[in-house]
Amino acid sequence: MSTLKSAVAGTVGRAHTLSLLGLSAVPIVVEAVQLNGLPSFTIVGLPDAAVNEARERLRAGFHAISMPWPNRRLTVNLSPADVLKSGTGFDLAIAVAILGSMGFRLPGDVAVMGELGLDGSVRAVRGILPALVAAHDQGIYNAIVPHANEAEAELVDEVTVTPVRHLGEVAMMCGAESSFTMPAEEPRSSYADSVSEAADLADVYGQEEAIAALEIAAAGGHHVLMVGSPGIGKSMLAQRLPGILPDLGRGAALEVAAISSLVGERFSSLPSRPPLSAPHHTASPAAMVGGGTGIPRPGAITLAHRGVLFCDEFPEFAPRVIQSLRQPMETGYIDIARAKASIRFPARFQLVAAANPCRCGNILDAPSRCTCTSRDNRLYQASLGGPVRDRIDIQSVLRRPSKADLRRGSTTSSAEVHQRVSQARERQIHRLSGTDADHNAAVPGAWLREHTLLSSASREVFENAISRGDLTLRGFDRVMRLAWSVADLAGHDAPSDDDLTLAYALRGGRDE
């Protein structure tokens, strides 16, 4: 077995890894050098607390594989030094660099990621999928990853993955002799679709109008506001929206999986169904849009990317939280600027907001039992957020099911609606093939005005609504987008007057 005595002071060992900044990654070169002097261990290059704590994990790991720890002044540099390094995924790369300073080299350019346990075991880390996608884009086609992340890593077809369970395996790859006890295998977890099989529209009795509005919303990717008394089924309907949305394509599924990986979820296959994120009404702005100290973390709107963001009791959210949705609802992403990093997270979500008709919730079912004053009602409606409400395409009022509705039972199923919605989306993809949009809600206004022909009667209705202030110019564009979704479901080549009328009615008839 080679010893430290054969290693020359000043020999620089190197390893390659990646530092995640949102869903992008910066290639990091880990350098380790042993110099003559009093024994010490220093990590430089903007490491955070988790990276600095690797010193104790590395000492214990080397002891676990019977490798002597350097009895010199050991310095580890994470380059580029002006990029913040966060998390425990640097442990294994630092170990490889230290082995390199001892004369044991890892052959070829390999990205190394993993956390070390005190027994030398290599443990799973978050962000493996987006890191390997970035590694491939930067010309790195081989990677050493924790065994528990193997299934996730193999989803990146162009990168050859070598899973390891112990530091001793990596030491032998570098040419060092080591003795160790292989740890027990960590259990693997599969990606769980956000919608269970039990969440079916067949469970909903009555509410035909709300179901129709939800179908139109799913067809075009439109935002929805549902207003109804407590217990009427708003949450039930919202939770079933992902089940009627089209299946995710491979590109969208990779984006959703990368976000799941970034927050620490593990899976063995790409998701097929859109995700559902449902933050509590006490959520802070950082919890909603992302943030935190150091490198920002994704918020609820990013977890809902390519899926549904469900905000129950929408007026109870803090005004700052509601207003923070304005920009991502328009652009499909959120930029978070901090002192140490500026990160863009994707946030192309479909908002479903649910609200009571008043604060006590009785004004629709039993006006005589309503305890709200007119001032209370005005304040409650204002809390829905005027600018955000202007960005919501469909505003649906839910009524209590009648006795006949309850006797009749369900009128449709998620599978039936899913098929109609998927066909409507295929029409949109074909029609919008020459644009950057793939669904109606993302169509630019210039395309709408060029391709949507209005009759003189419809034009007069909208011009009068705009002149009265009942409809904003943004609202007019949204009515036209909504009309295209109605037309797609009906099989029309272009919106008719009836499609435009229904779209305007779904919009609420006026913008407040």
C-alpha cells in the first residue's frame, strides 16, 4: 500500500464537480495540495457552513478506509473562488482531490458528487439530475454519484454514471489500496405522481358549470378563480385539475424532475402527470416565490412549474404574497436577486385560486345569516388583489348542488375530460407551431390580433366594455385567448361570436 511518505509536498490533486445555482450549474475544479508546515486543514473558495463541515467527515472517512490522514498543511481550493458553494455534495470530490495530492489519480474527466458519512459511506445528495444535465452541456460525459441517486442519474442518457456506496470504492478507482466494510444499501424511492388515482371528477356531484369552466381552463392553460360557500367543493375540483391536464412531454418531465431533485426528492422514472403545489395561506413571500439566505431555494410557484398552483382561501394570503404572483403569471419565471447570487427559477404554473363569497361565507347560500357588513365585503373583495385578478382568465361562482344533482350523481369522469383536453392541446400545438407558445394562455397579443377576426357586433361589445372601464386591454387579450380555447374544445377553426360571448361570461363580464 502506498503511503504519504512517497507523496511529494506541493503535489496538486484535482477533481471535477458542479455547484448548483438554481437549475443551472457551474463547473467547479477542486484542488488539494499538501505543504510543509504544522498540520492543518483549510477549505477556501467561498464555502458555506455545510462545505466547511466536510473536514470532520473527511477525516473520519479516510480512517474508515484505513488511509492515513495527511500530516501536513492541507489546503483545498474550490475554483472559481468567487462562486458560492453550498451543500454537502462536495465531500466526495474533495476526497478525490486529497487522494490526488497523495499520488492517487482518478483517470479522465469525471464529475464527482456525493456526501460522506462518518463510516465512509457515500450518501445521496439533492440536485443530481440538473447537475448532470449541466455537466453534459459543458462536455463532461462521465460521473461518479451516490448509489442511492443512481436511478435518477441514469435519466440523463448522454452521461455514463458510476454509482458508489463507499469512499473505499472511489479510492480503489484512484489506484489506492483500502479496506472497508460495505454499508447497507439505502432504500430507493420512486417519483409519486402528484395526483392519486382516486382524484377523479366522477366523485363530484353537480357543479356542471364549474367542471366545464375547469375543462376550458385545462385546454388552454388558463388561470381560474373559484368563488363559493365553504364546503361546496372548490378544493375537490382544484385537486382534480392535474388529472385532466395533458401528460407531460419528455422535455417538460425533465424540468419537473429537475426541480424535484433540487429540493431533495428521489425518483427512478420521469413523472408523467403535472405537479400540484398547494401552499398554506400563511406562506411568506419567500415560501411562495423562493428565496432564503445564501443561494435562494425554489418556492411554491416553481414546485408548481408545468402544473397547478392551488391557493385555497386566496383572500387570506398576505397582500405581498398575492402581489408577488403578478410577474411570474405573465412571464413564466421568477428572478431572485440576493447579495451572493442572482437566480432565475422557472414558474410556468396554472393558478387555481379558491375564495369564499364573503368573510363569513354565508352571503350566497343564506344572506340572512351573513354577518359581514358592506364595508367588510368591499375589503374582502379588494383582498383578492386587483392586478392579480386581472390576470385570471376564468372567474367561476359555485352554487350548492340541488337534490336532483345529488340523485343523478356524477356526469363525467377525469378520463373523458382528459381525452377532450388532450385533443384541444394537439390543435393548439399544430396551430402555434411557428411561435414560442404551445398553448393558448401563452399566445402573444400580436398573434391574437392578427388571427382573431371579430364581427362588428362582438367588436362593439368589447369596445363599449373597454370604454366603460369594465374590461382592460389586458383583459381583452385574455378574453380572446379564452375564446380560442373554447373554440378548440368545440372543434372550431376560429372563435365564433358564441365562443367569444362564452369567454367574456367566463371572465366574469367585467374586470374589477
